[in-house]
Amino acid sequence: MPENTDKAQASALEALREEYDKQIFDLKQLLEVSKSLNSTLDYSILIDSILYTIMGQMKVGKAALYAKKGIDSTYFSLHRNYKGFEIDHERDYTLAEDAPAMKLFAKECKPYTLQEIQHRLGNYGGLDTMASLEPSLIVPLKAKGIVNGIIILGDQIMGEDFVDAEKEYVQTIAVLAAIAINNAFLFEMTTTDMMTKLRMKHYFYTVLMEKMEQSSLNGHPLSVIMMDIDHFKQFNDTYGHSCGDVVLKQVAKIIQAQIRSADVAARYGGEEFCLLLPETDLSVAARIAERIRRVIAATVMVYEGQRLSVNLSLGVAQYDPSRDLSGKSIIDRADKALYRSKQTGRNRVSIFE
């Protein structure tokens, strides 16, 4: 009898040791996850990091994230970096921030299945398009009392249902992800011009210096475009400064729509904008500048019933390590090309060779 008791105690101790070992391992993993998610304030890189972390930790083949596209957005969009889910590109996957399910998430932030949401709300609570993706688990992200994203997961690779311990674990990761997203938004607020929603000048210079250093090391091209709204003062003088604000916002919106996520568009000052194009040589940058010029010229902007014709003058320069020892150097060369466009008739693109 004592021998059996000893064996039972040894078995219990071994089970307890294995449980503690697992908890220690999970804590170490969470520490690494925290380090990874807080290593960048770049939103696109952060989203990728969150998704790959979730997929690896939860052993799923599908993961996607809904988040707001901008500071003042009132809806959540399916981020383009989704993994594994089959998306119908004709479908609108946006979710309203005031949807009933969102209110539920704000009140009780924990992982849900679609069935649990239906049971609580009687329907999908405004998540119908999300439901069409057939997620196995829906994980709200909440920081500072506000839901700032939603992660959806597919089935586990081994085909098993998520157990309570796994749901608790993914919820902990979700808290870390929500804090990281909140930090990224705070950073965006401090580096974004609130009128145009483009980056501020100081942020542009910071990224420019980083990209110049990378370009000098890897030999990849890097170009800058400077832009100025032609006869901008006339809009203010004729219709008032509110009209000028409308023009600035519309021009900024068009510029943002014409560039890649890797590019950086900024309001340089007043009615002047600048654009940083990594991995882009002079000829390609000139074509991008011409495309922006054409789209602006073809767009009729309306202010209080008045149809406004807006044009841009643009200057383009490519980073040259032999002469651009500072960000100001390449900016000045692009600005000289812009000045040439102004002097030779406006509404055109000039290149600084």
C-alpha cells in the first residue's frame, strides 16, 4: 500500500512539474510576443507581426485582422494582409464601430465563436460579412477601454476545437496586440497633419534619412517628389480659407490614393506636399508624378456649388549618395525642379538630373 501511495504521489508531482513547465514556457512565449509586437510603430509591419504571431502560437492556417484605417474612421476594415481566408473582392467587409457585436465586445472583451454571438444577440450583430468567412474564433482587441481591432482565426491545423486554456492564452496575446495597435495610433496622431491626414514634415525627414541610409547600403534607388498647388492663394482670396482647406484635403486624398503603402506622402508646408518613393528610380518617379498631375487636373472639386479647377506643379529628384549627404540636399534638388515647373508654365512635371 505505501508503495502505491508513493507512486501516486510521484505521478502527481510529475504532472504538477509538467504543468509548471508549460506555464513557464507560455510565459516565456508571451514575453517574446510582447517584445515582437512592441518592436515597431509601423502599422503594416505591426499587423503582419500580429497575424504571424497568432498563427504560430495558436497553430492555425487562417488569420485576419479588422482595424480602423485612420484616426477618425468610424468603421473597421479587413486588413489586406489576411492569411488563408478566401476573400470575395466584390464584397464589402467593413464593420460599423457601433454595430451591436462591437458594443458586446466593448462590454465583455473575450474570444467568441459565431454561435456564442448568435446566442447572446439573436443574430450576428452586424458581423454578417465576417460570418461569411466562417471563422472558428473571433477575438476582440481592446485597449484603454476601446475596441481597436478584431482578430479572426480559422480552424486549428490539427482540427481540434479551441479549449478554454487556449482561449485564455489567445486573449492574453490579444491584450498585447491591442496595446501595440494603440501605441501605433498614438504615434500616427503625433506624426500626422490632422487636416490632410498626410504625414508631417519632421516625420518625412526622419524616414527619408533612414531610407537614404538603406539605399546607400543596398544600392536600390530612392526618389523624392515635391508638389505645389498652382495659384492656391486665389482660392483663399476668392472663396475664403474654408475653400482652401477643401482643396488641400482633396489634393491630399488623391495623392494618397495614387501611391503604395511603402511610400510616404507628407504635407511639407502650406500648399506644398512631398512624396518619398523607396525602390523607385527617376524615370518611374517621373511617371508617378505625371500620373498624380493628370488625376488632379482631371478632377473637378466643388465648394459651395462652385466648380474649382486645380493644378499641381511637381519636381522630381533621385537620391545620389555622392552628393546627397543630407535629406535637405535631395529635397532642395526636387524643389529646384518644382521651381522650374512653376517658371515654365505650371501644371507640369520637371526632373532634376
